[in-house]
Amino acid sequence: MSSVYDLIVIGSGPAGQRAAIYAAKLGKKVALVEMREVVGGACINTGTIPSKTMREAVLHLSGYNYKSIYGMNYRVKEKITMADLAFRVQHVIKTEIDVTDAQLSRNNIDMLVGVASFEDATHIKVTNSRGSSVYETKNVLIGTGTKPASSPKVPINGHSIINSDLVLDLVNLPKTMIVVGGGVIGVEYTCMFAALGVRVTLIEKRPRLLEFADQEIVEALSYHLRDSRVTMRLNEEVESVEEMPDGSVVANLESKKKVQGDALLYAVGRQGNVDELNLAAVGIDADSRGRIPVDKDFRTKVPTIFAVGDVIGFPSLASVSMEQGRVAAARAFGDEQMLSNPGLYPYGIYTIPEISFIGKTEEQLTEEDVPYEVGVAYYREIARGQIRGDTTGRLKLIFHRKDHSILGVHIIGEGASELLHIGQAVMALGGKLDYFVDTVFNYPTLAECYKVAAFNGLNRVSKLD
């Protein structure tokens, strides 16, 4: 192809899509390279969308949300199979791919299927089964994402020892399962399998799960996990994993313990997809976990090459990746006005019950010597919580003792990731605790939690002042 592209985006996940579409809206000539035959990257095909859809299928078929009302034996389907879960997942994946394809096509973005690699800073080679072609471009954006990290200690075999990409390849629902890794992915899948009645043992080398989240919220989740008969082995590390003659799996721990299960899910970290990019050709180095260093505008050390999304590391959230793609595309074409505030990025962790938060945790504020107070509302005290059958959720507002500004919102319970956006809007617009006190919320809704938590917090302050 003789014409020169203004931007070539490598990877069609959330970061790459948004960057490509934003550049196209500016009237730029854009190409998007994807090594799969379908768009969407890990987000749509193996990660975010499949796991969240599987979670929804688990909650529906197991009747999990209504056991507190109809009894512990309540189920929508008696014998739930992996095929039941996969059916719903495949339906959603197909729809999401169709929607993404239509968006890219509508914005006149050229789709190039194959593996991209750098020839130099302005030439990208795309290789597929039909051969290879070289394309010229003024700017490049790397959004190649990540893949599950592997370990020589854990021989993935695709049927009884799996990683997070292979969960739906399980033929049968195991009766017992070992999950190695207490990060977001490991804990999300632990919750799903536990809700299906699988006896799960969760192994994590750190002293607690999800160390970046608020401790009180994580403690509440840990209580739920134990209540769902999950055995947690914290401060433990796997030394080796072996498949037994009967098909079961044994994890040998460094503490000399042995843990047995029908299947093992290895979910310790992810690795950047950089191996085939030939970064050496442009003098860019990725770290040992395949993460590419960038500045605040997502530029690499080469000014015309940007990197966004999971391949640059934390927080590795699809929502944040989309925003990074948009900002990077703006910077590539000289728009310095677009601003994005990472302090207002929300986190959604789709455990059961789900967790969502924004702003600072109590631990961070204590470390920073900020005088804060807390207001809490429990779902069980809210009519909508009783109606929904979720009596275990809670919403926590953290606010400044003196000026009542909102410093953080932390929620655990069904609908947490939706409910959080009320707090996010108030924080973004500089609202204070009094906003929640003076606002009328629909009744009965979970949104009322904000009002109850605000009153709870004010009561604590008035008693002390």
C-alpha cells in the first residue's frame, strides 16, 4: 500500500480501539493491526467480557442472590455444566465482536490481520498466513495487552492444569479446585467456582488478598469466601505441581503442605505481549514482565511511538485502557488540552459479592496523616437490599473531618460497580458530604446508601467535636 498512515495501532483491545476511533474522528488515516481473526483482544475474547459473562451465568443458574430468601437449596438449574456457562459467554462475545467491527468500519479504519513487528520507527511489518507486508506510518500506538504469565513450576496441560484463558475449556465442572494467585483474576474465579458449590483452595504468597483495595472491604470479602467453604492459604507459595495417575492435581507448597484438587487454575500475574514486536529495532526495552515504560502522555522513549493499556502495567483495567488510548491519540496529533484525572478512575472487581471503589483507602490516608472520618451504610438496613436479597453489602464514605470533602468511596455488594458512579460524579464536581444529606434519592434504591452513610459519618463527627 503506497499511502502513508497517520497512525498504526497494534492491538484491537479497548485501548487500541479507542485510540484508533479517536484519531479517525480527527480525520486521520488509521490502520488497526490484530493478530486474531476477530477484534476485541483479550478483553472481549478471553478476559474481561467472558469472565464477567460467566459470573452472570453463575449467579443466575445457581440462584446465589436469592438463597437468603428462598433457602440454601434454591437453584434455577440443578446440574450446572461448563457447557451451560460457555453458551451464554459465546453469545455475548459474538455480539461484542459485531459491535466493535461495525464501529471500526463506520470510522473507515483499515483492519490488518496478522502479527505486527517494527522494521523501524515509521515502518510496521504485518505477517500472516498469506505472507507479510510493510506499511509506512507517522505514529505508532502499541496496545498489545497481556497474556497469562507462565511458570516452570506449573505445567499447564489445558484440561486439569489451566490458566485464566482456558477456564471455559474445562470439560466438566470440578468438585474440588486449587486456585494459585490471590490477585483480581484468581479471586474472581475463586468466587465463581465457590458459588457453583466447588470446594476451592486459594493459595496466595502475600499476607492478604487484593492489597491495593481497602482492608475492611477485603476482610468482608474474605469472610464471604470462607462462608462459601473456600480454604485460604495465605503466605504460602507453590513449589511444584503434578498431575496424578487418577487425573487429579497436587500442589506441593514450600511449607511442605500438599493440596489436592480435581483441577488447578494458575492465575499469578500476566505478561506483556511484546515478544514479536521487535522492539529492539526502535531501541525500546520492556521490563522482565513485558511492560513498556511510558511518560505521562503515554509516549515511549521514541516520541512518535506510544504504548497504552495492560502492556504498560497497573492498573490494567479495560476502562482505564480506553481512556489511555484516547489521551495518547490526542497527544500524537498535538491536542494537549484533553485532560484525564487518574485520581478519579474507578475500580471494579467482579468478585461475589462485587467490590468497587474510588479515591483513597483508609490505609493510604492514615499513612498521609490526613484527618478523615468514615460513614457506613449496610445493605441490610436499606429496603432495596432486603428486596434484592443482598443483606451482606455495605457502602463506606471516607471524608475529610474539617471540610467534609469526599476522599474515597468503597463498596462491597451486588451492583457496587454501578452504584460507585454516584460517588465518582460528586467527587469529580467537588461535592461535599452535605450533598448526600440534602439530596432526595429514589426509594427504594441502593443509592440511598449514600444518604445513610453520610448521616452516619456526620453523627460520628458531631459526637467528637
